[in-house]
Amino acid sequence: MKNRKLQLTFADGLQAVINMDEVIRSYTGIFTKLQENAYFRQVRVSSDMGMIVWPNGADVCPDVLYSFAFGRPIVINGERVFN
């Protein structure tokens, strides 16, 4: 499956469709299994952590997802670190 997309709603009400192929640039390591369509669809929102997770422990930080949804990079100490 290419164009792995998730429709997300964030705590502030922002709704966005995120192309996960842009977020997860390399489906290796813990993300390898996400290449399987049926497995990718097992994504859930962790109620205690507030992030999307898969059964094997793969997860994506909400700040990273919000960065892609809002279209702004994550910047730390003046340096672009993600997106």
C-alpha cells in the first residue's frame, strides 16, 4: 500500500489527513510491519499517551503529526529538526 494516510483530529480541534509515508520515511525496524495493509490498519490512539500506536509498539509522537498537519517544522534552539 502506498499513500498510507490517516485522518486525525487533534485536541485543539485541528483536523488533517496525514500522509504517513512522509512522516515515516523508512519502513525499517519496528516500522517494517506497517508496510502490510492489514497491519497498518490496526493503528489506534493510545489514551494514556495520546499518540498513535500499533500492536508491535511502533508509535508516532503527536507533536510530529501536528507539525505535518499544520505544515510547520519542529524547531529546537533555532534549528529545524523535523518536517
